Amino acid sequence: MKKQGYHHGNLRQALIDAALALITEKGPTGFTLSEAAKGAGVTPAAVYRHFEGREDIIAAAALQGYALFTDLLDHAYNNGQPSALAAFSATGRAYLAFARRYPGYYIAMFESGISVNRTPEIAHAAARARGVLETAASALAARIPQDKRPPARLFSAHVMALSHGVVELFARNSPGTNHPFDPEDLLESGIGIYLRGLGLIPTDC
């Protein structure tokens, strides 16, 4: 008798969903293909109809994650306009919100060891996400005299690194972490300090 998993119509997506749950619970290297198959309600052999191994499932999850990440960043940026500062700040908050709401995707994208260059599709999806951040940075940096203006790619990379650090150290319940800071407040104040250094926010604000 065939298992129920064969009848749900989209085995590939069911396996990705099962892997995402396992990634969230056990980390990217803490589960087996058999566990993913069990979560999808199919036999382990059925996994190989769509994926060659665990890394392929994680890569597929990362690809979906980047697409969702881009949509959230784009939504945050567009809703933050017409103020360039508000739009830029919104993308930073969206980064943190994504990590909290979709930990499986976040881990697959940034903590699994899967390179963005593993496939052209992942590279393109990751570039689209970076593109939203660079657009936000470029619009804000336009207020800086051209000879003192940082490249948009560098500007956005700094804020992305800050956002990632807040996620890793303060928003993911890291073992042994004990701090009095709210991650959102920490990220906002960090971005504020950075922008003051560029002269984009008055020092008395």
C-alpha cells in the first residue's frame, strides 16, 4: 500500500516543508533524508525522485527563502516611502522580522553552508534581495555630497552585517545569551549610529 504522502500532489514541496521544520528544530546538519521523508509521509526512496541528498533539499529551501525575503524587503521599502530614511529603516526591520518569522528559511539561506553560487537560480534570487537593500541605500546616500558618498553596495552591506549580527546574537535565543536589549531597539539604535556617522541624521536626534 502506498503511503499518504504520494497522494498530496506535490511531493517535492512536501519534502521541502518537512526539511524546513527539521532545520528549525535540529539545524541544517541535524536531520537525515529519512526524517525528511517521514515528515512528508513517504518512504526514504521517494526523496531521490526530486533530490540527490540533504544539501539539495536545503538549497531548494534557500531558493524559496530568498524569493520570500526579497518580497518582504521590497514591501517594506515601498511602504516606507516617500521618506528615504523611513524606507531604509524599514528594510532593516524587515530583515529581523524575516529571521524571526521564517527561521527555517533563514538558516537554510545564511547558516547552512549552502553557497549562493551553488546554482544560478540561488545566485539570482540572492542578488535580487541585495538589490532591494542597495536601492534603499542608494536613495538615502544621495543626500551625501558625491565625493563623500559611500558606494551603495558597501553601505547596504554594512547594514546587512549589522542586521545579521543582531539576529545571530540577540534574536535567536543563542545559548548563554543574557542581555537587557530588545533586538528591534538594538538594531534601530545601531543603524542610527551608523547613519549619524554619515551625516544623514542630526547628532542631536
